[in-house]
Amino acid sequence: MAHVEPFPRSVDDPAPSMFAKRRLVCRNCGLSRESKGGGVHFFRGTGQAVDPYFHEPLFLQTETRHGWLWAYNPEHLELIRQFVQASLREHAPWHEPGRRMTAVARLPTWIKRARNRAEVLRAIERIRASLME
């Protein structure tokens, strides 16, 4: 289970931007790769999701009969779980028709549907179980 982190920088460099160089690190096997920086390509399709910097398959993903459920990290997975598990989903006070750029608003419709709640929660539990291995 590798993770992507900002490339180490000198003290006088500004804070890393989304387009800065990144490093892929696996503490289990010792793999380490560096990105060239400058390009981020977020996953926007069907099938297995890949990370935006190295285009490697995400570790936190599983397939359901509706499609692939994936998360970038355990915190992202927990956000999805909390949203799906909620029986009442209220809009945030700043929600307006033209401002739907939140992570939850961009979830596929099949994840948001109440009739798929049990299946999505089972898939999330499968992903969480893979973290414990």
C-alpha cells in the first residue's frame, strides 16, 4: 500500500502546490518513484481508478455490480461511508445550484441512491478489511 507525498523541498521554497513534484513511497516493499511534476490527471471514468500523479491503480477500491468504489486514502473512504450511512442528507448552508464541487456531490449516482446503501456499505467494509491485512 504505497502513498503519494510531496517531494522534499528546501526551506526557502513556498508550500507545495498541486502541480509540484511528488514521490510514490511504499514502506512495505521499499518502492520509491519520483514524478516530474507539472501534470495532474484526475480519474474520470469507469473501471479501476488510478492515482492522479503516477497513474497506478488505487489500493482502496473494489468492484460492485454497479461499478467501482474507490477512495484515495482512509479519510476519503470514511467521508464516503458517513455520507452513505446517513439516513438524512441535508445540504450544507452554502449549497447553491451552481456550486456543486464537493467530493460528496461528485459521487456517482448509484453510490448516493438509498436503495444501494447496504451494498455500498458492504463494499466499504471490504475495502476497510483490506487495510487491516
